[in-house]
Amino acid sequence: MTEGAGIRTGDLPDDLTAAEAGMWQAFRNGSVYDLSSGDIVVDDPHGSHPWGPERTVRARIVCWLLLDGPPALPGRVPALKLVGLRITGTVELAGGQVTPYVELRGCRFDEEVRLPEARFTTVRLVDCSVPRLEAARVNTEGDLHLPRCRFRYGVRLTDAHIGTDLLLNQAFVHRDRSGRSIVADGMTVGQDLQAEMLESHGELSLRGAQVGVSLSLRGARLANPYARLALNAPQLTVERTLYLTPAGVGNPLLSGTTPARGTRIQRFECQGGVRLDDGRFGDAVDMERARFVFTDDQELSLRRVQTPELRFLGDRPERGKVVLSGARIVNLVDRASSWPEAGKLHMGGFAYENLVPQGPFPLTRRLDWVAAATAEYAPEPYERLAAVLRAAGEDEDAREVLLAKQRRRRETLPPAAKCWGYVQDWTVAYGYRPGRAAVWMAVLWAAGTLAFAHAAHPAVDPGGHAAWSPALFTLDLLLPVIDLGQVGQWQLRGGWQWLATVVILLGWTLATTVAAGATRLLRRS
């Protein structure tokens, strides 16, 4: 019987094996074709136990069914539902239009699966062993499910269009010849991309990808010791949340939920650089308990990221850098112990509107956080922190931040300006502690009053002068722009004249520092 005749009549082609004939009939019936033995060890598609011809079908027959299969039995819908089969040869569906529903569970492919530019309704490969999945520009109206599959030479989904969900939960993906595990640049996913507890050995590339709802890498382990990046996802767009958070182990119902007490937890872990530059995230980037293991030249790069909330709550990276330059965040939810040490944090142009610390995060630690991000003095991080604190009603803390900024700036000045800076700091704290001016004035006034009470003070005009008052005389010396009429009426000689000069200089110095501080405060307001 010819293949064409078999297609037209639905009869079995002559050259089918017993396993293929059973698959053919199950396809027409839309039923599950299960050739598993019931032995967990034997049926493991990733194990070494051989599968004989009794459960082996040719890839050519599989493609025949999907592209030009026989008609369904009356009242049935054709579908390819296979369990525990071995498929020999290359599954070649490039450019094809596949209408039947496809679901393969626990199957073993001897060679790669090629689906570039093919069109499907829904495809599910669950717990399958696949040497490589080549699916650039594949298009599915529904889901593409690849949970618990193992790919020895990578997955390619470049410019793929997934109508609803892409599932990669608990998949194992090893690198291809270019060193990348999953290449999904330019991919579009209509709803969720779930890759929870994914194990990726190589570069996971999502450059320019778009996800319609959320992208979950809960409990995933990404490792790329061969190159600089383990997650390369610049210009990634996620309409809701990117999760780099823990996952509960052993219960698929825990996906997307908070695990109950006592549940074993697997944290998100990345060994290799992370690049999320220019990403757009509609709700949040969540890094709760995430662990990053970098070399000295690797980094967590969040340059120019935009998101309403960044939850920076992972472990402090021991090496490498964290870069937030140009990022724009509304709520920064962080923990003091999560940020790297000085010289390993870069925040030039980092804008945030609210600080939501988790756990103790005193102002001194927050100032250390800013100092860690500025190896060389830069005013912007201090001014940003002060503005956020002021907007939250923490005016005193905001002044402390601006005072810290002036002290940091002072270290960059030449010696003369640095000395003048110390004077401003000691007297009125650069104007941010104006109460000091009154204290210094009171101290100088009291000291001058006590001193001049013992001074000889012949009158300039013996015929007419007011009564001698050491307190008014000292106050007249201290106030440089107010004339109380005391200094011009009395003559001081010798050391007392020098003391009066010192008091005048101190008064001018105090007034100048107060004026400088007031000007600075008015400029900030």
C-alpha cells in the first residue's frame, strides 16, 4: 500500500512496525499510546537501560502523522499522545503546519528535534530525553511545555512566538557548541515563562525577549564556568514580575506560591554574570534570597533597568560587582546585608523614590552604602538619598546625609579650602546644624564678658559716654553688621586690644559660616 493511499483511506501502510502500527491507530483515535513497562528504572528516558524495537518508532513516521496523517476515526480528534517510546532518526518539521495536538511523555529521542518556522497548536514534551531542540521562529497558538526534559546540546528558540505559556520547569539544559544552553533572543511569550528549578549549564540568552505576564526562575540554578555570563537578558520586557527567588521542592502545586513551613527550599543560584541591562518590568524584580557567585570580572548588571519595585534581598556577592547605573526604581526594598562591599557597587544615575528596608538598616549603614558606590566623590548619590528621606518626612536624616556629602567633598579640596571646611564643620556643621551657631555665640559672649570685665577701658570722650558694660561691649565686637555703640566709646590698650581683634575675627568667621550654611539650605529647599 502506498503512503498516499494510506492517508486517503486511513488504512495502515504496509511498512510499519508493530509499535508504529499501534501509534498510527492511537493517533486516529486521539488516545494515549503507552509503551512503558511499569518499571521506573527501565522506563527512565534519561537512564542507560536500552529500549528495544518493541517500543521504538521512526521519526519519519512521527512526522508523517503530524504533517499529513490519516483521518480521525468517526467522532474522534486526531492527536499524537505518546508515553515511553524511543524515536530514532531526526524529527524534521521545519516550516511545517502541524494541526494535531502533540504530547510526548517519558520519550527518548536518538537525534535532535528540528522545528524551525513550524506552526503548532500546542506542544508538550514532558520528561523527555532530547539531544537538541532546534526551534527558531517556531509558532504555537497555545503552550510549549518542556518540563523535566533533558537537552544534551542546548535549546534554540530564537524569535519564537509562544501563544500562551512556555514551561521549562526542572529541565536540564547543557551548552551547545557556542557555549549557550538556551538561546531565546527575540522570543515572545503570550503569558507566563516558567523555568522553575531549571538547571542551565552554559549561557541562558533572552536578549530582547518579551513575556506577557511573569518570568519565573524560582529555584533555578544557572552556571556558566566557560564564559562571562550565565544569564544574558538585555532589553528583556516582562509585563509583571521577574522572580529570582526560592522554590519549594517536591510539590508542583507550590509553583508561584509561598512554600509552607517545613517545605524543603531550593534557592535561585547563579554561578556566572547576570546582564539585565535596559530591562522593563511592569511590577517588580524579586531577588529574595538569591545567591550570586561571581569571579572578579563578573557582575550583576542592572544598568538602566526600569521597574516599580526592586527587591534586592539576596546574599551579598563575595566577589564581582553590582551595577545599578541609570536604573529607575520606585520602591527599593533591600537589606543591609545584601549589598556588596566598597568598590563593588556602582550607582551612577541610579534613581529611586522610596526606601523600604527589610530588617535593621540604620542611617550610618545607609551612608556606608552610598560611600561603597562612590570610590571617588560624587554628589548625586548623596543628594538622591537626602531627597528620598526628605520626601518621607525624615528631615533630620536628610540633613545628616547632606552633611556627610560635604565631609566627603572636603577630602577632595586643596589644603586651604579643606581647612576652611573643617572650620565650617566644627562651628555649624556646614549649616546643617544651625543650633551650633547659638552655642558658639553664647560661649564667646560669656568668655568675652568675663575677660573684658577686668580690662582697663578709658573713654574716648570723657565728657559724655554711656556706662561701661562688658556684656554689651563683647556683643558689639561679635556682631559684625550690628553697631551697639559700645566699641567706639572705649579705648583698649596692649593685650586687650589684641583680644578685641580676635573676638571680632571670630564673630566674622561665625557669621560667614552661618551665612554659607543658610545659603546652602535655601538652595536645597
